[in-house]
Amino acid sequence: MYIASLQLQNYRNYEEARIDFSERTNLILGDNGRGKTNLLESIYLLSTSKSFRNASDQKLAQWGRDGYLVSATFHDEGGGESSVVLEYRDHKKILSINGVREKRISDLIGQIFCILLSFEDIALVTGPPYLRRGFLDLILSTVDPLYFETLKTYLQVIKQKNRYLRDAVVCEEDLLKVWNDQLSEAGTYILRKRIELIGFFNRYTVSHAEELTQFSSPLRFMYRSTIPGIGEDDGEEDLRSSFDETLISRMDAEMRVRRATCGPHRDDFSFYDGEEDLRYFGSVGEARLSSIVLKLAQGAYYRDSRHILPIVLVDDILLELDSRNREHVLSLFGKDNQLLITTTERLHLLEIFSPDRVFHIRGEGCIEC
């Protein structure tokens, strides 16, 4: 899929802007602080309903304004056209898809497929577990509405259970068992889909080893669950049984520490280069390139599961790569996907490849093509 046009009103530093993109490669040039990333952020907002910089909706509105509007036109692989409008006013978001107002902002999930490459991606390798869990959840929620709803249910039950464990003077086991049954039912589905996704990532790195070898030696991903003994070969019944047994065995410990200590909300996954966990033993360069491989695998999963070529948003990471890796990244992501790349003039990117359209950010919200 690709984005054909983008319109902004009172968004960040853009009072009024419209951009018509090429369906192939788009280069957005400008000095730091001019608003290049704001353009990519607005597109990502239409994909996930959230800013990838964790900004509140009020922060997204232009200074002195009470709201903003972001709208775009997209084309899918079959040639179909769709429009998405996301407006924030009176302290709430309003979503319209193809001219029809939607009841839930979450209806946006799964409409627009994007992959974001940003400076912060290195934290997917070296950062805390919640970032990696969130990455898996984003991918699976985008392709599977049932996963999204199941995850919401699971997190609501965890919140209720944790509040009870924290506040109860004496915990009743029968009440905890009710919550544990709900957690096991929802959590088993989450576990199965996450383990399947990690398995897909590993098959991807093996099948594409030749083109990925420039980035790293064969990269391997390992899902680390708080449920002992589970693996990719386990069926749903086996996963459910293991989850139930763990919840029972941890009940006394959870009452002592007063929080839920096992389940998908505590899980993680690791990056391995041979036998080394890159979170602890990898260099900064290895972590950066491994995060790029992860994003390539994300794109492959969207193609395999939904037959969709996602839009690729590349936010200023090319400065961190040497010229050889820079060209390799552009060739791998730009093979079939629409690319939107932000960078500064000093990178001289126009000397190593020819984008289909170039945009210059000259001043506050001023865009020249």
C-alpha cells in the first residue's frame, strides 16, 4: 500500500500543509528542528492512533491551538482508494474512514500498515522488556483483531487482580482463581500468537540469510516466557495446561509480593548472535543493525499474513550507518515498498540514490517540492 496525499491542520509546527507523495521513494530534506519527523509522526498516527514519540494529543496540536486535524488518502495493492481523517478537538479524538465516522478510535488499527525505522529502535534490542512486548503486540494487533481484543481483556483482568493483591488485607484464593481462569484463557491465545511470530522471525532470518549477512551473522530470536517449559511446538491445550499449573504454583508467592508475577505481561524476547545475547554483549552497531533486521522481518510478516506491502517511514537513522549499509537498507526496504525518508542536507543522499520525489522543509511548516 502507499500514501498518496497528506493534509495537516494545526499539527505540531504545521498550521496548514498538503503533500502529494510518490508511490515509490520520497526524500524529505531539512535542518534539524524544521519538522521533518512531524510529517512521519502524523502518518504513523493514522496507522496506530498514537504518536511514536509518546506525545499527548494536546502536545500534537500547534502551539496556542486546542486541536489538530490529520487526513490522508491511501491506495492498496488492488488499486482501491481509502481516506482516513483523525481530528482532535474538545479533548477527544474523532475518526472518520471513507467519510464514515467511527465509534471507536481503535477501529483505526489494521487499516494502515506502516513500518517505522527511528533512532529509538536500538532500545528494542538493549532496552527494557515492555518495549519488546509492545512491539510484538503492535504487529499482532495490526493483523489480528481478535488478538487486539484478547490483549485488552487480559490487561484489564491483570489490572483488577493486581489492585486486589495490593489492597486486600487477606487475599481469598477462590477469588484469585476466578481471575486466574480468565487470565489463562486470554493469555494462552496471546502466548500462542507471540510464539508463532517469533518463529516466523527466525524462519525469515534463515531464508534471507544471504541478503542479511551484511548486517549480522545469522540472527536468532528467543521468546522468554514466565511460563516454564513452553515452546513453538506446543499446541493450545499444552500452553493452557502449563499456564494453569504456573498460576496455581505461583499463587502463594503472588499473595506475598502482592502482584501478578507470571503471564504474557511479564514476558520478553531476546536477540542472539550465535550464543551471545545482544542485549548484554552486543555492540551499539550490532544492536542498530539487528533492529533493522527486526523491522525487515516485520514487513515480511505483513506481506505473508495479510498480503500487504507496508509503508516504510525512515526517520533520520541513515546518518548512523556507513555508506555501504546505508545503500543496503535503502535497497532492501525500497525493493517493493513505498519509502518516506527524512534526513539533513549534509548527508548528501542525493549523490547515492535517486528518489522519485524530493521535499525541502525550508522553515516553520514551509514545504517545497
